[in-house]
Amino acid sequence: MKKLLKSKLAIVILFDILTSVFFIIFNIWPKFTLSFYHKGLFPVFTLIMGKTSDLVPFSLTEAVITLLLILTISLSIRTALKIFQKRTTLKKASLQVVKYLFILSSLIICWFYWIWGFNYFCQPLNLKITVQKETNQWDKIFEEGLYYFIEQTNKTYKSINSKETDQPEIFKQTKEILFSFTKKKMNPAKRVKYLYSSLLDKTNTVGAISPFFLESHLANELIYSEIPFTLAHEKSHLFGVTSEAEANYIAFLVCYFSDNPFYQYSACFEVLIYFLNQYRRTHSKEEYQKVKKLILPEILAEYEQLNKRLKKNDTWLSRRFLDFYDWYLKTNKVSAGLKSYSQMVHLVINNEKIQKEIADYSESN
């Protein structure tokens, strides 16, 4: 056992050194990261992991985490019994535990960066999206956008004839949108997974990808209107999009410019939530209530349903998870952290087609 741990330890240390070297290189030269990793190694990883993940209906990530927990608990019990039976000393046992934890944590961190995490060091996608720069009339533009999306959300809701989401269709449209930006073909996992543990629901998370097996997951408590947008958002991450603002923006483009009225409504509904939340923070309660009265009661009911879910799952666990995720994003070059989600509003408003639609709407009203 000792020889095995020593050999594993040596291999892990070499892997750590290799990963650290490329961590520094990729951090210094984002263009090299883009060409060597994002356009070279990453598509290979997405193909292998995607094919593997699609073979099973359950989450490989959840299964592996469960197995690792069982292994860790069994090793802990085994070590405790050895100490109790005086077959080893506490010092030796503690050293073995430290080595095991070091090997496990090193493999997890290195695996994360090689399979997906090094995408954080690429040139941001928003540098490749043609948008108009913000003007000093941002408040006026924002308010016009708010009223426009209230109108569009009401309009698309009335056009819905089915609330079914075709996952392959969302996947295909996400792939096409991203190819128009990156000109790079990738083949990530097509199947979406739901966690049996309901961990996403308990942490107030609507969706997540696993950077270890490149799987996309959706929460169990999503309402129908959230599914198309959230699905496109998570799929964009599987294509290597790391920015939450850009993933939201891609999801918006996929759903808003779809021929399916339900997908269009999903895009408008999600964008409207960000508009409303920002408007509520910057305006009086009376002004906020006045704006809400312009929204259809059925849509407001869905909005309230989301708020109830957030309050229900607002626990110590969910708050600590959000704190951790905010730290995680900032550590991985997303300086805005969780606030980056709402930056989608800027990308949407600065989209030339949307700007024209907003301008035309404002002129006619």
C-alpha cells in the first residue's frame, strides 16, 4: 500500500507541475490558449466526454462523487480500525490520510482545468461579438428596452401554443449560433441530466454543467418557461463559453430568434427578469409597481412563482454555495462574479438588431 501511494504521489506531483506550467503559459498568452487548447485539445475532450456521457441516462458526475464519498468513508473507517487495533500509529495513519487527500484534490483540480477550466484563459467571446458601445444616454436606452421587452414578453406569451422543449432542437440552434462566432465545430454531450439529489434546487441553482465529464444538468423545480433559455445557457458552456453574461447572451439569441413562440417567450421572460430586478434597485417602489402593471397577470404569476422558489430555498446552504460560486468565478478571471449574469442586459441592448427594434418601438409609442 505504501509503495503504491508513493508511486501515485510521484505521478500526481508530475501532473501538478505540468498543469502549473501550462496554467502560467495560458494565463500569459490567451491567443495561444485559444489556438492550442480551445481549438485544439478541448474539441477532442468534448467529443470523447460527450459520447461517453450520452451513453447513460444518469449523471456520471453525481455517480463518481457518490463513489468517491463511499471510498473516503470506507478508508476512514478502515484507518480508524487499524489505529484502534494498534496495527498502526496515529502519526502514520494521519500521514496516509494527508497523502490520499492530496492525491484526490490534485487530480480533481488538474482534471478540471484540462477538461474545461483552461477555457477561462481564452480571449473572451464578447470581444468577437459585434456590438455597439454604450452611450451616455444609458438610462434612457435601458428604460426603452424595459418597456420594449414588457411588450415582447406579453406578445410572445399570447402566441404560445405548446410549452414543450425540444432538447435536440435547442442543442442544434446553440451549436449554430456559436459556430457563427467561433467558426469551430464541437460535439459536446446532447443529453441533459437531472440530479437525483436535487442539489441544484437546494442551492437555488437553475442549471449547471459538470466540468469533469462535460455534462449539462437542470434543476428539478424549473417552471416550463425557464427550460429553453436555461438549456441553451448550459449548452453554451459545453462549447467552452465561460462568461455567464455571454452564456446568457447566447441563450437569448438561440431562443429569441427561434421560430418557436415558446422559445421566444422564454428569452423575453428571462431578459425581463433582469430588467425588472435592475429597475427595482434604481427606482422607487411606486415606479416599480407602475411598471409591473403593464405585464400580463399570467406572466406576473410565473414571476412570483420564481420568487417563492428562491425564498423557499434561501437557506444557509444556498447562501454559502452562492458565496463560493462568486469566489470561484472571480478566481477564474470573471471579475464581476455573480453580477456577471446581469451583464447580459448590456449585450442584449447593444445588439444592433435589438437596438433597431427598440428604436422602432419607441418611435411608435
